[in-house]
Amino acid sequence: MLAPFLADFGTAGLRLAVLLWLLSIVPAFVLLPAFRGAFYPSAAIRRWVSRPFWYVHLALPLLSISVLLGWLTGLPFGARPTLARYALTGVAGLFLLIALAGYAGTYRLVARRQTFAFPTLPAALESLRIVQLSNLHIGLTHPDL
């Protein structure tokens, strides 16, 4: 669905369509053995194969929907391809900014030590350590994981 609108950007648009297609298909062959439990993906595979694979699979439906909505919006005005390209460019730019912010955010994690005192704590639980990790949503790309 995206290729005809990317073609309007010339050879660069067609190259982008091929790149998106490759990024959506080729990593599956690298990740498939890992999904089957044959090996645990290294940090490099998680960063340079897994993450782009998931980003492309998140982006393609959003980009397709934006092209369709841009095309439908331009239908009454005779500007279907133009509005579809604007929608595609705008949503792609926004998605890229969000993806880059998410990627950079995984390296801004902070671990804090907190000490709490409970006067009514039973002696059997003295010196007990509790760790809470929640809502990290960083996947397996952080170097410390």
C-alpha cells in the first residue's frame, strides 16, 4: 500500500520501500531460531536486528493508515496523492522522533537505593532486600540486561 506513494518520491522513495520490505522480512530469518529457543540473541542482534524489526512492524500499519486517510481526505479536492504524501511524511517523521526518543530513553535509566525502616517489622524479616522493577518497556536491548 505504501510503495505507490513512496514511488512519487522518485528512486529514493522506491529504495525506501524496498528497505522497509527487507527490514520487515529478513530479520525474521535471524530471529526465528532464537524464538524457537536455539540460542539467546546477543546484544548486537537485539540492538541491530530485533529492534528495527519491531519498529518496522509497528510503523507499517501506522504509515498505511496515514496514507489511506490522506488519500481519502484529498479525494473531494482532487489532491489525493499530495495529501497522502503529506500524511505519510508527517506520520513517518513523528514515528521516527518517538522511536529515537524511546531508544535514547533506554540509556537514561537510574537505579536508586532506598532504605525504609519499619518499627513493627518481625525479626525474621530483618535485613530482607526487596527489588521492584516495573513498566520498563525497554525490551532486551539495554546493555545491563
